[in-house]
Amino acid sequence: MSDVFFGFRRAKGLPGVRNHVLVLPSVVCSTDVARQVADAVPGAVCAENQVGCSQIGADRDLTAQVLAGIGANPNVWGVVVIGLGCEAVPSGELQEAIAPWGKPVRAFDIQDVGGTRKSVALGVEYARQMVAEAAQQPREPFPLSDLVLATECGGSDAWSGVTGNPVIGAAADLLVEAGGTVILAETTELIGAEHVLAARACSPEVAEQVLATVRRMEQRVIDYGADIRGGNPTPGNMVGGITTLEEKSLGCVHKGGTSVVQEVVGYGERPTRTGLVVMDTPGQDIEQITGMLAGGAQVVVFSTGRGSPVGSSVAPVVKTATTTALFERMPDDMDLDAGGVISRGESVDAVGARLLERVIRVASGELTCAERNGHREFAIHRIGPTV
């Protein structure tokens, strides 16, 4: 297995594994203009933001933080921010937040430019210039210690905790051993297994942070007047053989491998330590991925048992099938068959090593199924009302 990947050097922070020009709408009202710009410029991508207006307090601030974090992601070479002109998260604020990362950033508002057609034309002009400049940058070798790997499971089945998630965990352990960083998220899917992670914390303080993060999530659902079991496990999870939230959680934590938990960070926050990091996120797949990418992850590994085609606007998503039957049923969406653990008697460690090899190739430019299929799902976690 290679001990390097070939990525793109950045002026500040970790290298990118992609060299995207991101067209970033600061508000849902400018999203379609941003999409038209990205569609017109090969090499540009759009994060189709559905929020950014009529938000207040911490909810507004979280949206602004996450949008800026996506723009600052190492896989982004430059950013064109498009606002409407009257939103809660203005385009200029995002430009100011992204610029310190050393990326070229241009921002404008549709109302100031003079409407849709003029805005699309201006956005295309900016994006084409950035794409041309980005195309001049070569890939360079970087150590695996410069990788931040996001872990995800969605559309889970009864085999997720037996094959797919332990395989991701084995790959995660190898990356941590090489000095890299792994993010374990999905707070709702840690409920009932939080003690497992807390026992592996690097300090009593971090152990308490793990437990407190889960308690806050549970209390938030209680305060809402609902039962978390109404949404987790999902109907598809139950059809796939998962019977309780605790069972799902005990399978979920396998994605973090066996490494020491070094840190707990909030949604969309960048880790400050290497190794295994826990991020406080909801259980919804797209919102989780967005949060981890805002936190600087360059690659996502995603275990699925029922089958999920999900991708990302700015990062490659490596899809791991929990069974060989799923891998064969959805060959256009699955990148790796973890089902060999049960269908061919392969060891979890061997398949995990193969998964990390695949991640390294993807980090060096190999496309994932989700990228080839054009999947660019994007969603930001909401923590407040729309007013």
C-alpha cells in the first residue's frame, strides 16, 4: 500500500484531493443562478444551498459557518459566491470568511448586478477564469498524515455492523497509524453505544464530552416532544434487519475502528488534533457529510446495506456495500464490496486495507461511482426556526 497520495497544494492548510471551482449560493434564492453558472462551466461545481434567509441567532451563525467551511474545504481551489442581496447570510460575509484560506474568492449579489441573466454571465466569467487557472496546478505527493477521512453509514442493514462498518474501521485504524485523521459522526447513532467511545477517550475530559454530546442530542429530541425511535432506526433499517437504535449504534461505532478518541468537535468545526475525532452531527446522511466537509475532510467513506447513491459537491464519496448481493445489484453506485467478509471468508482487516488502498487512489484522482454519476447532494443541519 502506498504511503503517499497525490493532491493539490494549498496556500494554507491541508492539500486537496480535487481542484474544484465552487459556485456557492449564500441563500436558497440565488441557488438556481449558481447552478446555471456551474452547469455552464466544465470544472465548476455548485453546492445547492437551500437555506440562508429568515434564520436567526445560532441557527443563522451555523449556516454561515458551514457555508464558509465548504468554501474553505481543501478540495476547493477557488470560490464564486452568489447572493441575492437581502439575505441573512450575505455573500460578502462568506467572501471575508473564505479569503484568509488563500483561495481566490469573488462575490456579488443578483440585485446589484441586475437580474438573472446578467448574474449568470458574470458568474460564468469569474468561474471560467478560475477554472483556467486551477487547471495549471499539478498534483504533488503528500503523506497520508495529510488526509482527513470522513466516515458515514446510510441505508444500513443488519450486515452494516458486521461487514461494512468494521471494514471502514479497519481502514480508519490504518490511516490513524499513518498519522492521518478520521471523523466519526452521527450523534443520534451513538445513543446506546456512547460508553464504548468514552472508554477509548484520551482523557477524562474528552470522555465526558462524548457522553455530554449524546445527552444533549437526546434532550433536544425530548424537548421537541418526540420519540427518537420514530425516525431511528428508519423504516428501511428495520426492513434490512436492524431491530433497535442501540443495535444500530453498536454497529455504527465500528466505523471509528479501535483508535483512541482524541477530540470532540461541533458540527462543521475543524479538528485541531490528528487521530480519531468525534463530530456532533445529526443522523441524516447529507447533513452529516456536509458537516464533516465543512470541517475540512477531503474524502468520505460511506457504508450502505440497503443501497445509497449519495455523493457530494466538493469531495469524493467511496461507497462500500455491506453484502456482495448489494454490490452486484447496484454496480454503478458501489465502489467496494465489503460483503466478501461473509460471502468469501475474507478478513475484515484485509478488506479494510483494500478500502484504504482505494481511498488513496481516489485521493490521487481516481473517480468514484458517485462522481461518475454526477451526485452532488448538499444539505445543512438546522437548529432553529425559520422566522
